[in-house]
Amino acid sequence: MRIARTPDDLRLQLAALPRPRVLVPTMGALHDGHLALVHRARKAAGPDGTVAVSIFVNPIQFDRPGDLAAYPKPLEDDLAKCQAAGVDLVFAPEAGAMYFPDRSVTVTESLLSKHLCGATRPGHFDGVCTVVLKLFNLFQADAAVFGEKDVQQLAILRRMVRDLDVPVEIIGHPTVREPDGLAMSSRNVRLTPEHRADAPRIRRALEGARSLLQFGERSAAPFLAAARKHLEDSPFLRIDYLELVDAETLQPVGPIKRPAVLATAVFYGDVRLIDHVTLLP
Amino acid sequence: MRIARTPDDLRLQLAALPRPRVLVPTMGALHDGHLALVHRARKAAGPDGTVAVSIFVNPIQFDRPGDLAAYPKPLEDDLAKCQAAGVDLVFAPEAGAMYFPDRSVTVTESLLSKHLCGATRPGHFDGVCTVVLKLFNLFQADAAVFGEKDVQQLAILRRMVRDLDVPVEIIGHPTVREPDGLAMSSRNVRLTPEHRADAPRIRRALEGARSLLQFGERSAAPFLAAARKHLEDSPFLRIDYLELVDAETLQPVGPIKRPAVLATAVFYGDVRLIDHVTLLP
């Protein structure tokens, strides 16, 4: 497995690797969810293509300095997991290798980023779009795999690719969960044991609300109320947002007439977790 | 010469054309300045490479609807000039083929676009960056040629390529002038005969100011005053801006210690013309 630490080194090493080239952009602290993305990338690349993983804790997408500082960075473990998963190339740059001190060009998204995480994390998705476009350009990737867990990120990146004619295929992969239903996240390891035991409630709250569909419910309020009730029954968590939005535009919906997403972000202490369910009318 | 009118058609036709692929992005109404860029592109592409020209009056970079409506669009003439100049492929899309009605992703530049044209044309350079990145992505270009006449545009595009790791080489080409010194521009044909006769004053004002360098002058005010005096002697023109900025950062400078740019935009009626000179300390 090759490892590149700078953009120049990356370009050199890529020249020796066959196409198609499929990228899995990550912030490291790899878990089984990431490895599922790697396997999906291998399927897309084929046995003879190249699967590449980027490991970069992108400073410009963090709105809270504490969150950035606390983000786990177990690089040696990550490299071992990539090697075991059959990754061909890992790109793990320092922040200084990715951004000039006087950088002034940003990719901005002005519609899909207005709600959900975008509303409470100002600048977050501009940071995501900017770094992902940089990675696409550096890798000259043919395709890239992202987790559906980050539903808003995935929708925004698809929009970026559409609006900027980026020649990269975006592949989404279903959320991978712990046995108790908690969505896998690099932030889960920062939960206290009590909070970890409570956290599967997030999924149950969303699934429970979704079950109202079976009773013919289509207006937004009952779904939101049911999920909120179950979340607020927790003695620990604080709701950052709970919203019902159109699955494509991510704008709030009234009656559910097209695929919609019931999405939430909650805090356990200073650990922020997200999850969502899709509602099909 | 091939002609493509939609992005899909462009991709198909490009597949048959050899690399390197050098792009000259234009808004059409081609004059000898553009044709000099085409010849520069041929030099970069070599006899066996591909020289492509895009002709697209990009609506999102116009801040004045009247300017957009009045912009000349002589497509048949443009195609004939491209053919005669040895262009291999022209891409001339309709606006509807380039932008979705609900487009929401933009490339923004926040530093170099603050002065000069950026100050009086809000959103202009975001529109330029966005369309140029789209064209780079659609063409998968190896290099692109731009006129140095649009000095701010060229600096901003170089910055975009740097900050987003765009794998396209940016080639600048010196301003091409009419025999009387007026910088060539597609807007020149819209000048009245009186205005056209007066317009070489722009270049003379800038050159005259630059001559102060020979007398050891290095502070900004005398350069600005000399140029302003000569411009304001015109009975016709109105100054949009006149600024002395650093050649790289495009921020206003006091004493000239590094390469600087003395740049102006003026209106003759509703026709806006730009020009600049470089001052080397």
C-alpha cells in the first residue's frame, strides 16, 4: 500500500496506478462504516483498478475549534485498517500541505445547506465542498464513495458535481450501524458509557416516527412530534435540530408527497451525533 | 472544425480529439485579441494537439442586465474566424445548457476580487470563476489561455487554480492593441465615433503616469493624480475606478516596493472599457 503525505507526492504516486480510480474521502478514525465504503470502492474500481483513501481532518469544515481539537487522529491504526482492507493508496496530508495561508477561493452552496446541519454549523458545507473538490482535482478521481449517513453532505456534493460539471461519479453507501442500531461515527468513541447506552434512542426515535406512515399519516407535525417526544425522554441528550425535509432539495416539507428525510442532530455533552430516516409517501 | 452546442455533445466530440487539449474561453464577438490567444493556444497544444474555443456570454458574470443584452453575439462571424485560425473545436452552448434553474453552487473569491472591477461589479468574479471552472471540467483541459488585458480576472483565475488544485495550466497573453493604442475589446464596436476617437486617452493616461517611475517616484498618489488628470481632461468619459494595487494580491499599495498595477475602468456612455499598466519598482 502506498502512502502520500503531500499533493506533489500524491501526483507522482498516482501516475503509477491503473484506472479506474475510486476515492474514499475520510477524516480518519476509521471504523467499520468507512471500511464498508472501501469495499464499495473496490467493487466500483474492479480488481485491477485503484482504491484510494484520503485521511484529512479538514480544518475549514469545523465550526467549533473544540470539536476540531478533540477529533481523534489515530493515523497508525487507520493505515493498518486500510492495508487490511486492500486499499492501494492513502493520502494523509498535513493541513499546511492543503491550504495556503492566504487562500481566498471557496466553493459555496446556497440552497441545500440552509437547513439541518447547515443551519447550526455555519460554513461547514462550504468547507466540505471546497476540500472535496480539491481532493477530486488532486486525485483526478473517476468516482468517489460517501456514506449516506451524512445525508446532507451527500446531497450537497451531488449538487456540486451537477452544478460545476465535475467529472466524478458520486456513489452513496447505506449507513452502517452498531448491533444496537447506533449509526457508526468516529465521534462515538468520545461518548461516556452512560451516553453510549442511551444513544440508540436516536435511531429508535426516527424509526418510531416513520412507523406513522403505516397509519396513513402524511403531514409533517406528527412525525416531528413523535420523534421529539422519544428524544426528549432521554435524561442526557440535547436536540440540536430535528427537521423533516425534501430528500432532494433539503427544504422543509409540509405534507409528504415526495421522498422526505426526517433528520436529527443531538448533543451528548459536547459530542454531536446525527442520524436520519427516509420517508417514502 | 467541430462545433458542439451542448455539454453532452462536447464530451462526445472531445473523445475523438488528441491531447494536449488547450482551451481559449471567450464570450464571442471575436477580435484580433482573441485570435492572438488562439495562436498562443496552438503553440501550447502543438500541431497535433487540440485547440478549443468556448463561446459563451455567461449571464451570471453580468452585473448590469443592459450590458448583457447589448453584448454582441455574432456567432456566424465568430465561427468563420475560428475556422480560419485553425481551431479544432468550438463549444457554443445556450445559457440553458450550462445552468440548471435551481443551481446553487458557486465558486467565490474573497480577496483579489475586492478592488478594481470587483468593487464596482458585485458578483462578477464569482460568475467568472464558476463558469471557467465548469468549462475546465467539461473540457478536461490541460491548459487554458487568457488575455492579460483582464488583469484582475487572470490573477483571480490563477488563484482559483492554486486554491482548488485545478489541474489546468493557466497561460496569460499580453494585451493586443489597436494601432492607436486602445486595448482590443468586444465592447469597442459599441463606441460612438467621437468616443472611439477619444478612447486612446485611456492608454496614454496610464503610460504617462508610469513615466513618473523614471523620475524616481515611488509613492502612489502622484501616479494616481497624473492618470486621473489626463482621464478627466476628456469631455466624454466618466471614471468608474482608478487604482494602484499590488500585482499579485490586487490590494491597494502605498509606496511601490513590488510589482504593482495601475488600473482603470471608464465609461463612455454605457460602454465600459478597462486597461492597466504594470509598474516595476
